[in-house]
Amino acid sequence: MKDEQVIYIYMDDSGRMSHADKCCSYGGIYFKNREHRDEFKRHYIDIIKENKCNFCDNEKGKCNKNCPEIKSNNTDTKFRRRIVNLIKNSKHVNSYATTIYNRDIPQEVLNVKHSRGRRTDYYQKRIIKEIVNTLIKSGEIDPHRHLELIIEIDESPQATNGLYNLKESIIEELLYGITNFNYSCTFKPILFGGLKVNLKYVDSKETPLVQASDFFVGYVNATLLWKPKKEKLDFVDIQLFF
């Protein structure tokens, strides 16, 4: 339908949530309509097809067609920069990232897998909310009309506990608002016309737009590792820090 409001969000992560690392980041790209998403996807796939043999361990002439995934951590700087520039310079591609400075996370959280998973869900929810809020403020989303979020996130072995579910948490905060009794604060709803969240955890090898998000968020995290303090990066459209 012409009047549908649908936002397509793709996310990956970079760095570890550990005191051994300065920071970690979650982020990637999002699109405001399907046509722009599909156009970028085709362009990205073409670039990967043209270059994948440059990053394969198989000897020339002995290709077994079992291509490794092309990711930020197994390509060179020049190619990574090419993908990031593609995202930066594409008119209809939007980028986002949230970066967490690990020194501010209590050790008791880092020690427990479920607690780390819950933190991960929280940071992911906050940046998704920020995307929606930004589009409301710019007039690109009408908060009084139904909205659908299609979200694909690189699958992670880090599980959350049974009390916390990212999809339900996004719906609760955006559509109904929440009260945080620990900090005595209330977050009011920002959507009033209904919300559908279609969230999937996917294998980035089979999901080109999550793979592209891997390149982007890896570049963001690597850039911030060299910054002496939190700093808004001019090539990131929406950015949060914790």
C-alpha cells in the first residue's frame, strides 16, 4: 500500500563488551522504503562478487566455490573504506551507531552472560528508538499512523535472560512507554497509531545488508578506539554513546 510506513533496519556489532576493550559498538544501515533498500542491496552484491576472490584462501585454479564470508575483519583497509564510502555517499542509505565505553559497565554485569545479553538488548533498543524518534522529528514518520519495523540483526551466541525480549521491549517502550523504578523516571510513548515489529536474528553470510552493516560498524568502532574522548562522527547519521 502507498500509505504504509515501513522502516528497514540492519544491524551488526564490533568489539567486545569487556574491560579488556575500550569500547564496543552496535550499528549499521537503515532504509525508508523497499525500493531504495533493494537498489543498494544489488549494488553491494555486485561489489562483493567482483572482489570476493581477492580475499579467498584457495589457490588460483583450485577454487572449490565454497567462498568465505566477506567481512570487515578479513578484508584490507582499502576495500573496507570502499564499502563505508558506498554507504556514506549513497543518497538513500542512512547510517547509525551506538557505542558503549566498557569502563562504565560494572564488573558484575560483565561476569554474567545473561546480564551482558540484557545490556546488549538495551543498547540495541535505544538506538532503534532513536532512529524512529529522529524520523518523527523530521516529519518522515507520522506517529499517529501505523508503523512497521523490519529489523535484521546478526545472530549472536550471547543470550538474554527469560525476563527480557528485545522485540517485546521495543513495542513496549515505543507504543506504551515505560517507568524505570530504579531511577524514578518515566519514558512516554512516541507512537500512537500502532506498531508491528518483525525482528529476526540472521546469519550475516546469507544476509548482504547485515554484512554491509558489519563493515560500517567495524569502521565506526575502529575510528573511536583512536579518539581520546566520545566524539560525534560526521559520517554517522544517528549516533548514541553510553
